Amino acid sequence: MVGEIAIPAGGVLPKPATEAASARASDVMIAARLERLPMTQFQRNIFLIIATAWFFDSIDLGSLTFLLGSIKTEFGLTTAQAGLLSSMSFIGMFLGAGISGMLADRFGRKVVFQVSMIFWGLGSLWCAYAPDATTLGYARLLLGFGMGMEFPVALAIVSEFLPTAKRGRYLAIMEGFWPLGFIAAGCLSYVLLSAYDWRAVFLAQAVPAVFLFAIRFFVPESPRWLADRGRYEEANRVMEEIERKVSARLDGEPLPEPQPLPEQVRGERRFSFLELWSPGYASRTVMIWLTWFFALLGFYGLTTWLGALLQEAGHSVTKSVIYTILISLAGVPGFITSAILVERWGRKPTAVLMLLGSAVAAYLYGHSPSFGWLIAFGLMMQFFLFGMWSVLYAYTPELYPTRARATGAGCASAIGRVGSLIGPYAIGIILPTMGHGGVFALGAGSFVIAAASVAFLGIETKGRSLEAISR
């Protein structure tokens, strides 16, 4: 078979004639051994550990939606100043996402993931003891840096451990932990704000950073990454341990034979950022950067202000929290629907549907004629927004080869954080002059541009191995 390596029974390859051929064979062999593994509780446990850390991060990120009104009141901030404070997290996320992807492609997924958890734990603790708005802004910067570090590395880990048939669905489900985290942030805020102030919420959110020990002891380094870095003995040792654990879950049944996968083209290894602009990947990079920028500009511009906007409409702090939680509940069926559609329809059509649905719902929410319609359109908006997040996180890491996967996901996320940074601040400026309708019209337009980027520049990755996509 041209362009592929046939893998004989037993998974043992004949000795290649050259060092380059040996490298290609070893990479393909590791990938083929991973792809043939049945989905068992072992892979699900790795997914659950990473998704739980993602969930804790989502609580930290979502909490400002419920706390911004209280913080704004305590420090006497204007809407523009409050918008700038909320944007500090996204400056940190921009830096963390861009740096961590390159570090993970250079030094490994596992160690960078653990370091990210230390940063966001310390950042949340600092938020709890910030004496003024300026210090709180710096604390949010550190917190955002840790969260930004985690996202691209988590995507790389999950995508590289799961077989093709399950990869898209599980990546989409992992993003579903974000609406769950958002809802948990609302519940935590509601309980603690009833008896304490906003500082207690940040203090409680610092505790889960100890979860890094679960990552340290139960999640192995990615065999795909080890093989790609030329550390074949380590890759084989980790792979044998994975196979042993999967086989044990199957009650000792023999594993399926590895199937041939496309051979990877190996030229001179570039700095991982330059790989994003090499032939075959540049158009993907333009597409996913545009999508992330406009999708996150719209999303964070709207959701960061949901609670504060309800308070400005005359609702109390606790009622605004309850209404925001209620609206966010629609995110659960939203991400479930997206997780189903990415494997049935494909990544591209699902992404376009969720982005256009978000645009329509955001516009209607901003022009609601009554409080009842406000809740109805809010539910519709969160359904599509969280469905959008799921497909975006499933799609992004599939676009790049192992040597640049975390960098690709990290840089896309970093560009998105630029949109996240602009969104809340822009709305803080637009709100006093254009009102709620102008705010949500801006969000709707951003989602339309993101949908067009995917529709015209995107590729379909459904049902293809990571190696086939990155040929």
C-alpha cells in the first residue's frame, strides 16, 4: 500500500533500512497500537481525570459572571473599569495558552498540565485576599495564565489517547464539563454569597488545585508524543503498560492486531509554531484563528456581563445568580447534542449550526420584549453557545500533527483570548451608549463571522485517524 506501512501480525516490524525509516515506522507503530485498543474503563479514567481538572478550571472562569456585580459595587468601579477587570483573566489566558502549547510539544503533556494547575490554584487564592481592584486584577491575570495553560494541553492528552471512533465525541463531552462548571460556579456563589462575600468563593475555588496529584500518579505521558520526540524505548514501555491495563479490563482477552496507518512525512523538524504555517497547515491555521477570535469575542463579551446586566435591570444579586444559573442549564443538552452531531454529521456542519444558532439567539436575547422572553431566549442562547464550545474543542486539536498539536491548539486558544479580552471591555464601553440591544448585536455579528470561517476554510476530520488528517 503506497504511503502506508503494513504491520505484520504480532506488531513487530522488520528492521528498517535507514534511521529515517526507523523513525517513521516507530511513530506509526505506536499510533497503530493505540488506535486498535478497544475503549475500556482505563481510557475513560484518563478522560475523567482530565475532564475533572477542566471542570474545576471552568468553575474559576465562570465565577466572575456571578461575582462581577458584587466586586463592582465594593470597589466602586465604573462599567468600563469592571470590563477591564474581567478582561485581565483573558490576558493571562492569552499568555498561558500560547506558551503552554509550545512547552507541551517540547517537554511533554503531563508536566505542563501539572504546572498549569499550580498557577490557577495560587491565582484563585490571591484573588481571595486581594485588598483592592488593582491587586485583584493582577490575581486574575495569574489565575487566567494557569487556566490558559491547561486548555490546549488537556485537548492534546485526550485526543492522543482515544481511538478515532470515540475521539470527537469524548472531546465534545469534555467541553461539556464547562457548562457544568459554570452552573457549579453559580451554585457555589449563591450558597457562599448568602453567608459570606465574594472572597469566600475564590478561597473555595483554590482548594481543587491539589488534584494535580491525581494527574501525577494516574495519567501517563502520551506515547504518541514520546515516539514523535524519538524517545522510542519510553514510548514502548508506556504503551506496553497501557496494553496490559486495557487487556486486564477485557479479562485477559487478546487485543486486536494493529492495522496499517498512513506513514508520516518527516522533513527537518521545525520550531512547533512554524509548523502551523507550513504547506497544508497554513489555511487551517487561518481558519481556526478566525473562528476562535470571533467566537470567544462574542461568547465572553455576553456571558461575563449576564449577571451584571440582570442586576442593572433591577434584580437583586441572589436573583440574578439564580436566573443566570437557570439560563445556563440549557448548556447541558447543548453540549450533549453537539457530542452526538460531531460523529454523525461531522465537525464542520455542527460548528456552523452552533455558531449561527448562537448568533440568532444572542440577537433575540438582546431584543427580548419581556422578562419571560428574556429567559426563553437566554436558554436558547446557552444551548447553542455551549454546543459551539464542544465542537470547537473537538475540532481544533485534530487539525495538526503530534509535533505541533498542543502548539496549534494553544495558539488558537491564545488568539481566542484576544477576542475574550476585547469582548468584555468593548461591552463595558458600548453598554452606556447603545444599550443591551447593541451589546447583543455585537455578539451576534461575531458568531456569524466565525461560522463563515469554518464554512469556507474548514476541512472535515470525522472518522479519520490523527495520522491520516495530518498527512
